[in-house]
Amino acid sequence: MSQALPVPEDVGRLYDRFTASRDATSGVNMHFGYWDTPDSDVPLSDAADRLTDLVTDRLRVAQGSHVLDVGCGVGGPAVRIAGRTGARVTGISNSQEQISRANAFAASVDGVEFRHADATRMPFPPRSFDAAVAMESIFHMPDRAVVLDQICQALRPGGRLVLTDFVERAPIPVDKQPVVDRYLREFMMTLVRVDDYPPMLRLAGLRLVEILDISEHTMRQTFSQFSEQGEFGHSAMADIAEFGAVLVVAQKP
Ligand SMILES: C[S@@+](CC[C@H](N)C(=O)[O-])C[C@H]1O[C@@H](n2cnc3c(N)ncnc32)[C@H](O)[C@@H]1O
């Protein structure tokens, strides 16, 4: 697996272009869906909200809490987290276009704000947040360990981090490697293995609470619906079972 390291400024520009090309019908989520059963015909937008809710329920926050959303996209998850929990949410993205969209989307929502920032150089004082969420953003960052360390510093003791990430569940077959490499290159991502998470979290000062392999509930249906909608035209990815997704929960001691 040869993976070029993503450069945050380039990722920001990729999302500027990508966001500018989306209209109101594209929705307010930029992450995969979660389907309870493999034959479910729930649309991607609802399944994406379902994944946000699975993440939110693990944050253990309530009214009065302050949540950091790392790589907030156009604001859908942050607004949903605030609505479901009553917590305040601050989202950051390295795409100015996304921050403008997100702030417009949340203009009439209390307690939700977005700012342009690079998660590898977090602009917050230590212990600013009660919890953090990072949905499908950490794979765009040059070094997950650095971001986990930044998040740990931004959390108060006892605060939880809930993230979703893509993983190599098993060695990618040689004939499928070019498809995966192209996908990673085009979207400026790197891939880790599930086993990489426990030591990475430990090094960052975080305690592992849960790692859930959510691949069977997310990957195939999302890739299929993306290609039907003409987004992320990588239908071949739907058949690569070794390329999966995890939901990770950690806590600052
Ligand atoms: C696939 S989108 C997910 C967006 C959002 N979490 C969601 O679920 O709708 C990835 C997000 O990560 C953000 N991102 C990637 N690298 C980043 C970095 N170094 N600093 C801040 N945001 C970053 C992108 O700008 C984008 O908002």
C-alpha cells in the first residue's frame, strides 16, 4: 500500500471545490450512511443521519456541554448533535467554502458555530471541550497521532472522543489495490488497520472505550447510492470488503 500523505491546505481546497459544486439538494451530511440491515431501502440521507445518531449517543453529552466537531463539513452533523442533546457545538473545517455554508445553514440555530481551522494545529486553549466528534475526517490528515493528541489536549478530563474512520480490514487483494489506491489518492486519504488504533490512542493520552466494525452496515450501500447519485463515482469500491469502516470511542482519563 503506497499512500501519499495528505496536505491540509490541499484537502481544504479539494473541499472548497467539491462544496461549491454541490447544490441544496446534496444535503447537509458528507459522510457514509448506516443501515440496520443489508437489504434496507432507507435513502442515504436518512442513513447518514442514523450514523450521526449512533455517534452522538456515544458522546454522553447534554445541555450545558460543549462539543468540538473536527472536520465539520457543511454543518449537518453539528446541528443534529445540538438538536438531539442540547449541547453547544463548535465545528471546524479547513475549507472556507464549507464554513460559509455551515454558518448559513445554522444561522437560526442556537449554540452552533463554525470556524475555519486546521485540526492539526487546533486554535483552542487546553481543556475547552466536554466531548469531540470526528466523522470521516481523520483519514484526510497527514498524521492521525498528531490530531488525536490535539483533540486530547482540547478535551476536559473525562471527555469522550467519538470518531469514524476507514480501515484496511484485511490485506487488499492485489487485483483490487489499484482501485483502492486511486480512491485514496483522489480524495487525499490514508488508510490504517484496526489494530493501529489502540496504540495510537494510548500515545495520545486517550483510553480506548470501544471499537466497532461498522463496515457491513455502511460501505456497500453507501458506495452504491453514491454512484447512483453521480457522486464519488467509484462503484467498484462497493465490492471491496477489505476496505471497511470503524466507529471508535475513546476517553480522556
Ligand atoms: C468527508 S468530510 C466529513 C464532513 C462531516 N464530518 C460530515 O460527516 O458531514 C471530511 C471533512 O474533514 C475536513 N478536514 C479534513 N482535513 C482537515 C484538517 N486538517 N483540519 C480541519 N478539517 C479537516 C474537511 O474539510 C471536511 O469537512
